[in-house]
Amino acid sequence: MPRTVSRPENWAIICGMIRLELEFRITVNAVMDLKRKGLIDQIILATWRRSLVTYRELKGELLSLGIIILEVPGLEEGGYGQTFRQHRLLEEALKICPAGSAVLKLRTDKAVHRLSVFEEVMESGPKDLGKDESFKSICPFTARICTQAASVTIPFNFPDFVFYGYARDLEKLVHMDVYYDNACFPNTMNAETRMFSKPFIENCLFFRQFFSRFNCRILSQFFIDSNWNQVEGPFGGLLADVFALNLKVIGEFFYILNDRGEVPDFSAKDLMLGRTRSVSRLSPLTKTNQILIFNQKVIEKLLNTSEPVEGFGGISKSLMRIQDANYYQRIWPLEETQSCYRKYLSQYGFGHTDDCAVRDFAQVIIPSEEDERHSELELKGLDENTSISEIERAFIRENAPRLSLGQIYFDLHLRAKSESHEDNSHWLELAAKYEQKQALYEMGVQLFGLNRREKGLKLLKKSAEFGYKVAAEKLLNYEGEYPGILEEGIDYWKRFCEC
């Protein structure tokens, strides 16, 4: 069946190792059925190089079905929960997908029984973003990502067996970033959270501070225990704001696909606590008790509720507070975090272990007059045996709540540049990737000097447009050396020198 004009070109990407041949064959057959129905245009199997060596007959069958086989070189380091490996396969497969296409991403196993709910949306393409303009700056998606369920007690914890969205939006999810291991509360960021959170952590200071300071697993369990035990309003203030912002993100940027019909007439509290079973329920997903929602209409009801019920009342008030972008992009005062700990979580310890709810607080020491008189002395605070990697990890951890990722990586680049003669280009590349304007300038100059002028000019132009005057001046110098190299003309770039 040919595809309809109304939908984009749909590609299926099956990612991962083939663990059980039978289950993999069942998965392939199910995706081929979608192709026969006219819902899939092309299929990619993204797996590791040599993983099909023991399945030679299977490899020939896949090729005869017209399936593209992408064999990716292995990685020495898989990352927490094999995250790096998952993202590496998806990233390489997305490079093959044509511009404007949509992608159904699924595993080689455990996915077949979940495919039917995706058929309807694949007939028309990914859902439009929500209409609340005040939240557009949180994430650069062009359409929603469709999934099967959403956690309302752990932000970004969506099941990753199958999901669907535009290829250009899925590209924004993939990464091989050490940020999660060094800046977030240890052992709390599972593979699912890492898969869906990257653009939001980059763009939203609230989420960055939350994952850095709080153990999201303990908070989820505490929220459930407190409400089920009829404790009045377990969360308020910062924590209620984070839960509310998570609901808003689900409502604006994701879409829960389901075949569960209308939402029963339950209270907001019953829905939030998973007491309805059919559309929301308590689930030990990723070894942590949390509330999963299985119907987008539940999210809409929670976002629009005005019920003054215990446990949910604080979140209702937070939904009004977070309408102000300046509010959810603010830096949390240390006293506010401490107050939150004392008021709601004092039965837990604070530190870096799994049983702690809050990371150790930073100690602020104000210099005395005596200290200021000796300000010219260099305070090292590190013994001679401390490795650079430990310094870098500490730097990321301490600065994560207040600086953008691009600035953190550029500062690490400058630090490495001044303190050692070793190659530190990885920090510069990361900073440029996250569009830090000085990093864009340095990378642009380097690439231009290496005769990669087109790429170099692109980075320099972006740096200038972000307000870095030095980049605009460099572009004008290049125009003097290579007349006509600036397509936009000299006058266009002169105005950036005057800013």
C-alpha cells in the first residue's frame, strides 16, 4: 500500500544486539506487517559489527526483504546501563534517514506487543507541539515524541522499548555525554531518563538543579508513601514545582499513545497516585516505584485541575508559578534547598549514597579582611596526586546548577589549556557542540586554518550572531583575504562588530 500524502516518510529503526533469534524474527515480521499496511517506508537494523556472523542465513533473509543492515563498530565503554551503546546505534541509523522523515525506534526484542498503539499516529505523522508559547524555550523539538507511558514522579522516565517522532527531533536526544555521571546525583539517572532528558537539561535550569541536588528515586518513593498514608501535602515549594514542570513537559512535548479509551471520572489525586489501574498505576519501572500514566487525557486533566486535594494541592499552585519562564529558569538559593530538605526529607541523610535524598550542601565561606589582604596567594586546595580527570569531574559537579553545559565545557577547555600541554580538544568540541560562542569562534578558526573553510565559516558566523564581536571581525578579515567569501555581504557582518 503506498503512503498517503498527509504523512511524512516513515522509517523503522530496530536497534541492538540479537539476543534471541526467534524473538528477533517475530519483531521483524511485525515491522514488515506495518510496511505491508503502508505505514513504514523503509527498515534499518542497527547492530554491532560482526554480531551477525553467527546468523549468516538470517542476514541474507533480511537483505532479501529490503532491510538496510547497519553494522556499527563496537565501543570499549558502554556507559551507565549501556547508554552510550544505545545512543551510538540510534545516532548512526538516524544519519541514513532522509530529511523530514519520521522514525519508529524499537528494540530487537520486547517490542512486538507494543506496536499496535502506534499505527494510528503513523498514518498522519508525529503530533503537533502543545500551544503554550511560554514553554517553547525549554526544548527545540519541532513536534511531540510519541510514547506508551510517562512517569509523573520521575521526570523524563518514559519507556524506551518503542517510541516515534521526527528524525530531526530524535537526533536531539542522542548523546555520549559524561555530564550525567559527574553532575547528577549518583546512580539515579537510568538509561530511560538519559534517553529523553538531554535537550531539557540543556535548556532548563530547574531540571539541571533538580537532578544535581536531589535523589529522584527516593523522592518518587516518598511521594507515593506519603500520599498513600494520607500525609497532608508531602511536597511544596521547589519539589512541587519540579513535579508540576514535569507534567507540563509531558503535556507540551510528548504524547502518550494508548488504546484504553476515555478517562474514568477519578479525582486528580487518584490519577496521580495510580489508583485507577486502567489509565494510571503504581509501577516498579527501572527498579523504582513510580506512577506511570497511560493516557494523554490524564495529563490534560492533571494540568487543568483546580481540586484542593491533599498531596496534589501543592502541585496545583506550582502549575501557576511555572507559567513564568523567569521563575523556572532561576537559580535556587542554597537556603531554599536546605529548607526543602528540613521540611520534607529530614528522615533521610544527605550525601552521595543511594539512601540519601539530597546531595551534600556546598559550604559558603565569606572572606574576612585578613583573607582579602592575602588575596594574591594562590589557593590550590588539591594535593599533588589529584588527577586532571578528578578535577574536571569536581568542576562539572560544582558548576552544573548555575552554568550552561557549553560554558562548563569551555571553562574546562581553558583550564586544561593553561594547566597542561596535553590535547584537550574534546572539551572545546563539546563546548562548540553546545554553542558556546567563544568555543564556536576557536573551532571555526581552527577548521578554517585546516582548509575546512565551509565548516569553519559556519561556526564563525554562528559565534558572531550570538554576539561575539571578535568572530565578526575575523569574518571581515577573511573577506579581505578572500573576496566574496561572505555570501551575506560585508554590511551584514559589520553590524555585529558594532553591537
